[in-house]
Amino acid sequence: MEDKVKIIEIKKSVFAANEKTADDLREELKQKGVFLLNVMSSPGSGKTTTLVELINALKDKIKIAVMEADIDSDVDALTVAKKTGVQSIQLHTGGMCHLDAEMTSQGLNGLSNLDDLDLVILENVGNLVCPAEFDTGAVTSLTILSVPEGDDKPLKYPLMYQVCSLVVINKIDVLPYFTFDVAKCKENIKMRNPNAEVIEISALKKEGIDKLADWVLKQVKNWKENK
């Protein structure tokens, strides 16, 4: 039976085409001076609430637009547009659990004022697996981890934390009600990504949003100065 088994060696990454598209998109945005930030997390982590507070803290300093990705519905895009006043468009993935670079490019083409923007925030599909596997063409990524999810998520979903420059620990206002060890969580994050920064916030209570806004502003400023 052994001589009937055919072994196929995969020489080329199945993600190679997407990586090429992502690199091309990054270069295009670089020429336009537009910083693309990819935001990932599980469903219910408070992504949209965090983005609303972040955008309101930034919108008088830089020009921002948002792309909201989801399998269906336009709830998040409507929420962001209503509560911040910035341009927000919804991206439907057609059942796919992530965005890739081509989808991101299509979304960017749907923005009416791309050339005038400093920052585009991409809220990826709520998922801790697939979004981390696909390069969207973003300059950098951050992930939001909420207290109710548990401090062991970096151990269970390593790639998500390996590909992000920043981990935002959200819902710190409910720490007294959960067995969530912040120090242990930070240790788990560093185990996966020694270079990742960590910021603690409560989007609901507007705590720590200023630190998050400062981090984003610094990223955009440094990138523009060195692009």
C-alpha cells in the first residue's frame, strides 16, 4: 500500500497571491499618504464601541474614515456614522469569516474622499482565527481582548496576538466580576509577541481612550514622516 501513496510537496504558499495584493495596496496607500489600521477581535469584545470613542477623540486632529466588515447587516456602519459623523461604509463578506487584501481594496475604492484622508480604520470580521491569517494591506493591526473572554486567549489563539502591534484589553470596569488576571494576560501576550504593546481601557466608561488615541496618532505621525 505504501507505494500507492502519492506525496505532494507544496512549494508555494496558498496566501502568496493575497500577500502580493496586500503589498501593492500598501504601496498605493503610501503614495496617497493614507494610514490603514486593521482592528480585529472576537464578537462582543466591544470593537465598535471602542472605535466610536477612539474616532471621537481623534476626528478633530486627523481626517478619518471607517470600513466595517461583517458577514451581513449594516448595523456597525450606521452606528459609527451616527455617533461620530465620519464617513463609514459597510463591507459584506458574503459569508466569509475574514477580509483579504482584494476585499479591502474594493472597500477603499468605495470611500468618496480617500485621497484626503489621514487614517482609514478597518474593523475586521469578529473572529480570532481567520482574520489573523490574511494580510489586508494595513500598515499595522491591533486586537481587542475583553475581560469576559478570559486572560488565556493569547494561549488559545496565538497567531492573532503574533500579528498585532497592540493589544487593547477592554472592559476593565468589570474586572471585579470576572476571574481575569491582567498581569497573567500580559504575560501570555508577551509569550506570543514580545514586541506587542498593551493598553487597558473601558470603552463604555471612556477610560484609557486617550492613551489609545495617542498610540494611534503616534503610529500615523511616524509612518507619514518615514514613508
